[in-house]
Amino acid sequence: MSVAQTCVLTLSCPDAPGIVHAVSGFLVDKRCTILESQQFDDPDSGTFFMRVRFAHAEGAALDVPALREAFAAVADPWGMTWRLVDASERQRVLIMVSKYAHCLNDLLFRTSIGELNLEIVAVVSNHPDLKHLADASGVPFRHVPITPATKPQAEAALMEVVEAEQVELVVLARYMQILSDGVCRRLEGRAINIHHSMLPSFKGAAPYHQAHDRGVKVIGATAHYVTADLDEGPIIEQEMERVDHAMTAEDYEARGRDVECRALARAVRWHTENRIALNGAKTVVLR
């Protein structure tokens, strides 16, 4: 038995009466039925957010380009920022990594079993160490070495891959280099980073060892969109776990790897399911 085609419509616009009616009326007019709907009205910004997953009421195929063209006439009077996609389409994703393998391995595995609906088009790394993981999954691996002197050329090579492969999302899966302001601007809203989050904040080498030395009780991870402000982009997801005095620094690191993988996987999933909208310095995640 075939599964009916579904589409996802996401939108944001200044809040006003009648938005939901306009969207639902459009879907009724196109003989579609709503399967899932989430919405949020932010009183602080005066912005309305909505995500709708829908199918043809009689199970017929949906003409996505025609739906987009028709919905534009609905969206314009409301000043909507919107996106309408076939829910089955896999987003084209590029993963960037350095020497830590856990987040890359986790994303490759979740994709292989269908938990993440991704088309991973390339793994790009400033080190050759993790080529074997990409090879095992049949994903092209690009080694792009980077030094302070060669950073402009390395970033140009990265963006060439992004453009050539029509990449929709870049995932920094423990990529231990800072992207330039120019690259951050070009990838705004379509690049996700993961980093540890502990209080006090520990920077530099071996943050989990530093946390262990200070007797930290909670370790965590934050997945966020990349901006020119280092590790301060809009937060998508956070994960945490308690630790205690009986654990070693290596135990802290192991727990840290787990929470980093979980937070990053959820952020990637929500982005590729079109559940996230930017709301100033924050995100709205319509789950």
C-alpha cells in the first residue's frame, strides 16, 4: 500500500486576525486535508509562526510548483515569509568535521537507518583522520587543510563545494575551526554548530577536563545556528546530564559525547523537517 504524498508549509508574518483562516481556506480550495498543524504567536515580537503538513484529501499527487505559485497570492497581502516543500524530499547536507568522530558517526548512522531524512552529499574536514567513516557510508570526503595563511583559500574551496552540490544545510559536527564573518553571512540560517555548554564556561583545550577539575555537576551541549558571533547564534536545542564527584574526567568526556550527539541530531532533524523559524536572536521550533 503506497503512502500518500504530503507537503509541509511553514510561514511567519506580522500577527493579525485571519491568518489561520487564510491558510486553511487555501488548502480547502486545493482539496487538501491538514494532517498536522502547529502555530505560535509571539507577543514580544508581534510575529505569528505556523507549520502545516497536509495531503490531498483523496490521496492524489500534489503539484508542488503549482501550489507554491498559488500560495504566493495568499502570502503577499500578509507579508509572509514562507516555504512549501514535499515532505519526502531529502535536504542536501554537507557535514564539516575535524578529528572528533562521535557526531559525524552518529549523523551517518541515523541517516542510514532513516531516522534522519538527509542526503549527505559530502564530508569536509581540515584533517584526513575520519575519511574511513565517510568511505564506509559511501559519502564523498574532501580534505581541505587550513592554516591562518591559507584560510581564505580553504573557505573558498568550501563554498565551491556548497555551491556545486547545491547544499541546503551545513552541519559543523565538531569542526574545530572558526568560520569567517563572510562565510557565516553566506550560510546564515543554514549552518548548525554544536558545542559543549557548562557553567562556569570552559574555553580552550580539554573543556571536560577543566570541568572535572572544578567539580561541575551538570554538563550539556548546545546546538545553534552559526553566526559571526562565536557560539552565540540562535539556539535550536540543548541537552544536559548530571555528573558527580565519583566520575573521572574521561567519564565527563563520554557523557559529553552523548549529549552532543543527541542535541545535534535533534537540531538537524527539526531543521530538515522545516520545523524551525528564526525569531530575532531566538528560534521557534514548531514540534
